[in-house]
Amino acid sequence: MKFLIKIYSFLLIIFIVVNSSGAEMLTLNQAINIALNHNPDLKALSWSVEGQKNEANAAKGRYYPKLNIEERFLRTDNPTFGFMAKLNQERFAQNDFLINRLNNPDDISDFQTLLTVEQSLYVPKVHIGFGMAKNELKAKEAEFEIKKEEIALSVLQMFLGVQTAQEYLKSAQKSIEDALEHKRLASLKYNVGTAVYSDSLRTEVEVKKAQAFLASTKADLDVSRRALGMVLGRSEPVDVTEDRILLHLSDLDSYLEVSLNRKDIEALKIRYENAKAGVNMEKSGFLPEAGIRGSYQMNDNKNPFSPDGDSYMIMGFLKWNLFDASQYSKIKKAKADEKIFEERLSSLKNRINFRS
């Protein structure tokens, strides 16, 4: 019987080694570093930060001039458009003033090449929008730091979960060894007449329970390894070292100080300020806008980009929205958004104080 117990234990160890040999062995620091570089949720958020950087650059780009080129083709016998086309092509002659020609012009083709430049000088929405885009970038960067902390905490929890499952597995192995030994002793006692048969049956039940417990702990360990691998951005299970993890505790005041300077509070404060700026942005819709615009135009009767005639225009413009009923609703919506973030910020602070 002792020989059978040794064989069973040996085969059990071989089974566990074979089934876990494919798992990568990692320390806690290695696992955290891998997660911070390969966790899918964290990588997705990093792209969100990158997108917001480009959004801020796009908002800044509205300060710079806009340059456009356009090519158009016109074919008409309309008296007015035909008259203008010939003038722009600088092909207008004395006989074009004849009444019959003015009233019934021949068909005319006009290739129009237009180059325009527009520069905003005073647009309040552009200035406010650029500030909001920069603030939103800061908020997303703060969110990214929060996510890194959450991922590191999740790795620690999963790491400890694997270590706990490993200890349970060791306990299950020891339980089977003890149950088999109890069964052996009960059989010996029954054979010499110092125990009843029910004792042997009871030890048999203990062996079955120990085997079920071993199967359960093995499954729990496999799930824990796969869960850790998922946090690390891997589809295969990951194993961990048995290094003891020491968590150093600080005094209560230090935790309170950290809780009041959390990145999630910082991000929400930034968005609250952005919501306030959003109200000002909608109100700026009633402020004047000013800018300059210039254009250079080429007109040709036969070919594009080949001028028979050319001309330019330079103008300044001032736009002032004196009344727009929809703008009042936009302002009210922006104020409602401001209240939403104000309440969220207050709620978050209250929850933190409660937990502290």
C-alpha cells in the first residue's frame, strides 16, 4: 500500500508539472511591467490620449489661414453670365456691345481657377475651443494615469490569486496523501480485527472528497492563471513565482492626502472647468467675428489653369449674430452640462471622504 501511495503521489506531481509547464513564470514586477505595456484597455486609452492631442492641434490650426484652390467649368448662353465671362477672360470687344449680341450671345465656355486665402482675426469661439481642447487633453492624460494604477492593482490582485490557488493545490495534494494513509491504516486494522468495515468505507469517502478538492483547486489555479494572462494582454495562462509580497502601510494622514489629490478628481475638475467654458463658448455666438479674405482668379476660354484674364480681390469682413433663437437653447444646454459635472465632482468628493 505504501508503494501505491508513492506511485500515486509521483504521478500526481508529474500531472501538475506537465499541465503547468506551458505557463510563463513571472515575478510581480515583471507582470506589472508587461501589463502596463500590453493591456488592451490601457492601449486603447493611450490611443484616446493620442487622438485628443490631434484634436488640440486641430483646434490650434483654426488660428492659421485657410488656403483653397478651386477649378470650375462653365458653358452658357445666358446673357449676364456670358457678358461676365468674356469680361473676366479679357476678350470683350467693341462689337460685343451690339444689342443683338447682348440679347442673344453665342455659347461661351469659361474655365475658372480660383485661389482663396482666409484669415480669422477675431473669433471668440476659436480661442475658447482651443483652451477647452487643451484642458480635455489634460483630463484624458489624468484618466490614463488612473487606468495605469487600476491595471497595476488588478495585476497585484490576480498575482495573489494565483499564489493563493497554488497554496490550495498544495493543501489538496497533502489531503490526498493523508486520506490514502488513513485508508491504508483502516484496512490494516480491519484485517487484524481491531476496526469495523464502516471505518474503511469512511476513509474511502475521505479519499473521494480529497480527489474532488484536488480537481477543484486545479481548476481554480488554471482560471487564476488565465485571468492574470488576460490582464497582461495574453491569451495563454501565466504562472507566478512564490516570492512573498510585502505591502508597507503608512499612517492615516498620508492616505487622506493622497485621496484628495487623486487623478480622477483632477480629471473631473478639469471637465467641470471645461463645462463652464462651454457656457462662455455658446454665449460667444452673439459676439462679432472679424477676418480678411483674398482671392486670385484666372479665366480662360479653352484650357484650365491657363488664363486669358486674371484678377484679384481683397476684403475684410465683420459678422455679428444679432438674433438666433437656437443659440439660447444651446446656452441653456451648456449650463445644464456644467451642473452635471458640478454634481459629479461633489459626489466623488463625498464618496472619497466616506471611504477615508
